Amino acid sequence: MTKEPYRYELKRQLQQWGGGPVENLAKMYRAHVSDPNFFEELVRIYSSVQAFQTPVAWLVKHHYSQGHRLPKDVIEALMACCHTVEAWPAKIYLLQLIPQMDLSSQSLLRAEDLVRSCLKDSNTFVRAWAINGLHALTRYIPGLTSELLFICQKAMETETAAIKARVRKILAEMQA
């Protein structure tokens, strides 16, 4: 199948999912994962159709949770449009992926921008995973460690239980 009809078929399947059970996305994943164009086309869809960002981000996260990785060019394309993500589940999936991805200098800058914008998000879970994302970025930019510690300290004083739980895990990892 050529790329354009394949992209149309993927869009159709994402439209059919329409926010339903993730098992339907898992079925889509199993049906397409062996196609070499699957993730390239998903990222194209992700960058052009905002309504599909959550299921596409979920599919990418699912791919990583299955022990696989994406090629660098696909990671670059995904991170190039991460600033357009508006849906909180898609933000969380991307933030959860940051520790697992090999980031280039360009995608690292984009990941840092995503993390910083999500630190200010109104959604508690997005903020919690943004702190986790900042922790992941310290692997690339050790100078962020003092800022991370400050944010963690402030979060332990002012944030919700969900954020405090995530912060405790981060602090434990940092002390290990």
C-alpha cells in the first residue's frame, strides 16, 4: 500500500477509535506494527490532526512499553511538533516517553520546552509528569539538577498528593 492510502487508512482507524477503549488501539498496533511506515505515518498524522494526538501518543508509548524503540528521524519528527499538543493525556504520554527516548540536541531542546510548559499546566497529572520529565532531562543537562531539587522542594510544600507521590519517587531515585 502506498503511503497516502495507508495514511488515510490509519486516519480512518483512529477516527473509529474515537476515544474508546485502549484495547482497540492495541489491536490497531498489533495489526500495523510490522509495517515499516507505521510510525512515520502516525507522526505525520500527529503533526497535522490535533484530534489524533492522544491516540498516536498512546501508540508510541505502547511501542516503547513493548520494549521497542523508534528510529531517530521519527523521534525528531514527533518532538518537532510536541509544542502543539493540547490534550492532557497526549502531554502525559509524551512526558512519560522522555526518559525512554534517545534525544538529539534538537529534540532535547524541544523536550525541555515541553517540560517547562507542562510544569505550568492546570492538570495535576501533567505537572507531576513534567517534574518527572525534568528529572529525565538532568541526564542530558546536569545543570538542571539544582532547579529540579528546588521544584521538588516547593512541590512537597504546595502541591497535591499526586504530585508529591511522583516527587518522592524522583527524590528517592536521585539519592540512590
